[in-house]
Amino acid sequence: MNRFLKIFWLSLSLVIAVSTQSGFAQDLNGQDIKTLDVDKLTDDQVKKFLNKAEEGGYTEDQLILGAKAQGMSDTQIQKLRNRINKIKSGGKDAKAGESNGISDSRLREGYNLQEDSEAEPLYDPFGDLLGIKKNTLPKIFGMAYFENNKLTFEPSLNIPTPKNYQLGAGDQIIIDIWGDSEQTYQTEISPDGYIRIERLGPIYLNGLEVEAATRKINAKLKTLYGTLGSTTYSQVSLGQIRTIHVNVIGEVQMPGTYLMSSLSSAFNALYLAGGPTETGTLRKIEVYRGGKFLGRLDAYQLLLSGEGKDISLSDGDVVIVKPYDVRVFIDGQIKRPAYYDLQKEETLADLIDFAGGFTDLGYSELVSVRRKEGNFRSLKTFRLSDDAPLLNGDEVYIQRISNRYVNRLVAEGALNFPGEFEFREGMMLSELIQQAGGMTKDAFMGRGLIIRLDETLNLTNQAFNVASVVKGTEDHVLKNEDMIKVFFQNELRDVREVTIEGAVQQSGTYPFIEDMTVEDLILLAKGFDQTARRGTIEIIRKIPGENTAGIANILVLAISEDLSLDANTSSMTLMPFDLVVIRQLSGNDSQGFVTLEGAVSSPGVYGLSSKRETIYEVLQRAGGPAAWANLDGAVLIRKSEYQEGDSRNKLKRLKYLTTLKLNALDSSRLDTVSLDNPTLIGLNLTTLLASPNNRSNMTLRSGDIISIPELVNTISVAGKVFNPGDLKFIDGYTFKRYLNLSGGVTDRAKLKRSYLVYANGVAKNTGHFLFFKKYPKILPGSTLIVPAQRDRPATTSGEIIGAATALASLTLIINSILN
């Protein structure tokens, strides 16, 4: 797949190159794209080219890809991107301020690839198609710096010229004359190393440092300005600097030749090349000049401490990134876990220093190192003082310190200031209690515990008398990690509570309070509600002790008609675990409601006028069924007592599943449909409305739902027939007629067990009289179901032999009897 994508995009680039080559060359004055210098283009040229490209339907990325296919270098491509971005954002060409060959500004223009903060990163957007692979190990220390677009390592151009800067072809020399004469010269060192000043011969400056070049220029200027050095003065400075070509090779993401400023260093070149690959190292970045080794850069010194000497580059230099020698991984309680490249002389201590040192929980006494030995792994343990060298592939893990304390005591429970305390050798229990602020007033003074770890790290208990320790008549020597537990009094007894139930505003269980009365508990329960019965209150009190025949005492207290308590009842003191019951008035149930839905003249919620109201009476109040109602399909849905919450939707779904969608089920699935959860009662409203005193007229309960479906002129045939589905209802058609209309039954059908489910959910099976079958009557909305025969396991050879043996034995027995 990757190979296909590469071929596709390379083919696309060739098409774009061919289609844009003539226009590109024409708009850029016929220049060869391979040698094109974007810096020399004007804004008008770039704009003209962009306009023609847009008219041709090409995007910016397609233009860049076409330019790359025609041989434009990565450096020039990036510059072209920056120029396009500037033009789109309304910026001006850098050369627009020049006039008469002398620039108004002496600030050096950059040749770097990030000309503004909005410039796109160096990386080619088609890098993946061209085989450029990014680092897939983000934990290699230092690699992330080269993927950060906000960190460019660009050299600053507008700084004083370094004293050791060597001039070369392309550098601009600015000569200022003042005093008796005023003159400014701006000239550029030619490719052969000379500058030319009017009325002076060529001056060779190539390879000279700025100070030496200044002396040589002044010596020449004295032939023009005789008073130079007395009343005439001169200053030689460096203007625009030259660009250099640097080759970056080795283990880098994008090896190649890069155009850079002459102030650039080896680190700048490494950044332009995308940084090292996974196999490259930041520790050995070597620079060669003229085929000879110039120096080596260790990037760790720069990245970790900001120190280290970078290497300035010259035209034609070669920067090589070598493969790593030793790479180790450090993890655990360390500040910067990652892979690190080490030099052969560096040790474990150096690695920990590179990783930022231990965290506050890191164990620094011993360090574990996993190491490969041949075809196996081994584990080494070092101290930092061992100065142990590390090998390639080592994995260093810094352990977390133990959670155990060397000098800790814990005090818990009924103390004024429980918590952790310092342990000292020979410390006594009384001293710890004193440091914890002593006992609280509700402390249990009988027995406390010292929980201790023995020599085998098992927990042990040592009891002490709290009161004796406080008085000073008893004491114990403590050990490290001892925990002292002093109990509260209420911890050593049952949770004492009282309960009130019945006709109160807020029934429930309440904490028992000493000297709590019946009246106090009723007040906590928000008082009586309107259904409270006048006359008596019951208190059910548990009988203490064992071997008693009774379980509880029943105390009956008086209450007046206005629900006020008399003096004796009000002052009745409760005991823990008492149950106070306020009885309700008979027949004071909450109001009931039923729901009528479906084909009803006025569907909705209706209140029950009495506990004896019937279906007929409610239907009459609702205006009766609608003209389009299926009276034989009506259903009464009754919520069972064990069902919690509003289960109306659940019941309706189950009703529709069992009565209206049976045609989607086969006989095996019909067995799994359970009708036990809701109470679904099929109604025959035709009979009920004709005779209200008929037994089918039922008394309603609160929560009942009467659902009357619409009359449908179809029936459904399901189960083991050749063409199950819906058929038009025709009055007079029989059960077997509809089976024939469905293509007849299959070989797997069990016709004698077929049955009919009416629209109201009532099922009726096929009857039998002698040799005749009696099929149920078909009504609109019915579902005819033909179940499948049950699978019977095949008779095995053992069963056949057993049956034959039994038959033979029976034959012998009968023969013996007859003889």
C-alpha cells in the first residue's frame, strides 16, 4: 500500500511539473527552477505566478510539490512558502526599501528558514510519501527539541561581528568616511575574493578576519584621503552576510545540502536536517572542513546545562551525525525518565545527573539495572559510589522508598489529639497518651489495645487498662510502629434507635436520645397526618433477657379526638429499639386513577369515584369506545403489587410484543415469551357493553389501564408455514383457509398444536372431538400460530440393543408362563 501511495504521488508531481513548467518559467523571467533564488524575486513576480496557478485550479501544496519535482531545493521551497505567506498576509518584499544600490537599513536580512513566527515548519508536508520517517521513540532524550516548531535554534544576525569572523564571497562591506570628507561605500566581496572601490584597485579580503580587513582597506583609502587618520576618519563594518552551503549527513531525518547564513553553527544545521534519527546520537556530531576533522559537538552540554562550545560553520563544511554507542533507559522515581545516550567513560552517576536526579520518593541507596547477558537477561545492583559503567541496552529502574517508618507511633480513638507521633527508644505508653492530649470525656476507661508487629510481621494485640495507665499504676514500653487504640463508650454498645411508623408526616428510624418521650418522637416525625386514627397509640417494646416466652410487650396509650396526647402519654419515656405505631383511619385511602387509551371517545386519566366503580361505568363517563374501535381486542393492564414504580411503558411494550408482533416470531421463540410479569386481562367489550351486569364487567383498581386498539382488517399467520405474514381479514374464512393462503404448513409443523391469539391477548387452541378437529373462530386482528415439532434425539445402537434384549426377555417370560 505504501509503495502504491508513493508511485501515485510521484506521478501526480510529474503531472503538476509538466503542466506548470512553462508558466512557471515564463512568469519568473525564464530562470531555471533548479538554480532559482527566491530572494531575488519581486512580489509582483510571485503574485503573477500565484494568480495564474489559481486560475489553473492548483493548490499551494500542489505548486510546491511541482517545484520540488522540477528540482527546486528544500531551502528555496521553504523560502517560497514564506514569501507566499507574506504576500497573503499583506507583507512587503524585503527588497522594496532599496534605492540607488544603497539600503536604508543596515540590519542584516536573514537567510534562515523561519523568517517570522507564522512561518511553516521546515518539514516537507510530503515527507511521508518521499520516505522521510519521523522519530517513533519520543522518550529518547533531546529528540523532542527538533519537533518543536517554536524552538528554531536560529542564529541571531544583528549582533556585533565576531572578531574571528572570516570574510568570504558574498559578504557586504560598509565603509563610512567622515571628517574633512563624507562618503559611504557599500560593496560586496566578489566570488574571487575582492572588493572594488571607485578610483581604487581591487582589494583582496577573502579569508581575512574583520580587523585585518579593516587595516588593509584603510591602507588603500589613504591614497584617496590624505588626511585619513588625522582629520578624516573611517569605519569598516560588515553589512549583509553571505550564505554558505553545508552538507548534513549521517543518522539524520533529512540528510542533504542546506543553505545557511555564515553565522550558523553545527547545531543550526542539525536542526534544519530534522535532528537525529532513532539510531543517531546527540553526543557525537562531527564537523569536517576541507576533508579534515574540525571538531565534535556534544549536544547534551547545551541541552542540559547551556554550556558547551558550538562549532561555527563555513561554506562546504560537512556535518556528520554518528550512530549511538551506548543507549540506556531509566525509569521509576526519576525526574526525567527517558532513553539516554552515554559515552563509554560515563557511569551510572552521570546517567542519574542527566535524568535530573531522584524524585522525593526515589530510593537512592541501591539502584537496579537490568542487563542482557548473551541470550538471557540478568539483574545487577549498584550503589552510586560504585562508579559503575553502563552497557548498551541497560535498563535502570529507581525504586520507590518503603512506606514503613523507622520511628513512628500511631494513636487512635478517644484522645484529644489522635495522630502520628515520633518514636524514641524506651518511650512509655503514658508518655504517648500525654502527647496525644489525654483522654476525651467519653473515652472507655476499662480496656485499650496496643497493636504491634512482631518479628515475623504478624499483628499482635496487647491489652492495657486505660484508667490504670492514666493514674500511673500501670505502664508499657512501646516499640516502633505501635498503634494505640482507645475506644469511645458508644463504640462498645449497640447503635440505639427508635422507630415510628404509620400515620405521621415522616415515618422512619431515629437515633435514641436519653429521656426521649413519645411526644418528642412524634415531633421529630413532623407530627400526625390527616389519616391518623383517634383513640390509641401502640408502643412495641422488645423484652430483654433470655428464656422468655414472649417476644415483645405491646403498650397501648390514649390519644384524644383532636390528636392531642394526655399527660401520661406525652411524658411516656421511650427505650432503645421501641417501635411506635400510629394507626390509620379505615377507608382513608388515597384517591385512585385509571387510564383509558386507544380508540376511546375521550382518552385520558379518570379518577375513581368509589372502590366499586366498574369498567362499564368509566367507559360511559368517557363517552364509550370510538366508532373505529376493535371491541374484541380490548385489554385491561393491571400493575401487580410486586412491581415498583411506573411500569406502564413496560407493560405496553410486552402487550404489543405478544399480541401484535407474533408474526415476527417462530415457535421456538414463542416459548420464551413470558406473560407472568404483568397482569394482562383480555376484555370482550361487545358482551360487556351489551350487558353491564355480565361477569366480564370488572371492578377497577387504581393504576389500571384500559387499552382499546383500532379495528384492523388483517390477521397474521406465524410459525411453520411456507409464507408467514399478514393477510386480509374476510368474514367467513376459516382457520384452514388462512393456512392454505399462507402456502400450507411445512414438514416441521405440528398442526394439531396450532392455536389462535386474539387481539386482546387471549389464546385459544385447536380442539379435538373423536377424529375431528375443531379450529377456533377467526376475528380481525388475530394471530394464527403453527408451532414446530420438538426435536427428538436419534436412537443409538445401544438403545436398539437394549430394547431388543428387553423384548427377548419379555418373550421368554411369556413363553414360560404359557408352558
